[in-house]
Amino acid sequence: MITFNLNGRAQTVDIDPETPLLWALRDHLRLTGTKFGCGEGLCGACTVHIDGEARRSCITPLRDAAGKNVRTIEGVPSEHPVKQAWLAEEVSQCGYCQPGQIMSAVSLLEKTRNPTEREIDDAMSGNLCRCGTYGRIKKAVRSVAAETAKGGKKP
């Protein structure tokens, strides 16, 4: 039995602790916003936060979530500045990678309110987008940082 806090609520799952967190989320807890991409932690589609850190859930064993706070894309409210920026900048094309992209952007902006171009590149470089919307992704991240710097909503 593994117990952890998921999107603000206690969850207990009774599955093999070596099961990747991704499959515990999708198959057992029915939160399908976190996507399977590569299964090797290379594409970023499965990005979640564990105690505030962006992690690849496809290579993170469930046991690593025990007693910790896990946040998925479902735990980021629709009014969150990053989600709003994604809509305003029309980032999504096919949308498959977007949950992981958003989770990486939220993690960056929660730690670094006004990131440099290099910091944005570094934080987002582990997320692949087959539609190539990287320019819009960066623009959305920059717009949230600029709004935060002006005293607007904080991520």
C-alpha cells in the first residue's frame, strides 16, 4: 500500500511499488491528463510534480511518491496563469505534449518568477513537441513571467 497526497487529496493505492507512477495515475486512479510518450523519460509528456519538482512519471516508481505531494495537470486549475497563457498564445496544436509542457512551465515559474531566455530553454528542453510550437511555448512562459513581474497573478 502506497499513500501520497494527489492534487491536494490523500490517495492510497495497493499495487506493486515498482509500478511507474504514470500507470498508477492513469490506470488505477483514472487521471488520464498525464500522457505516455516514450516510456524512457525523454519526451516529457508524462511530467508531474513531486513535492514541487518536475519529474517524469514514466520512469518514477510509485514508491518514490510515498508520503509526498504529487500534482498532475488535473491539479493545475484552469484559471492558472500558465494555462491561461497557453490559450492566449494558442500554443496547442495536437495537444498531446501540452500537459507535460504546462507542468514544466509551472515548475519553472514557481521557482523562478522572471526567468532568463536560457532558464526557459533549460527548463523546457526536456519536453518534446512534435508539432513544433516551441516559439509559442516560450512566448507563453515569457508572458506569465512578465505579468508576474508587473504584479499580476503569480503562478
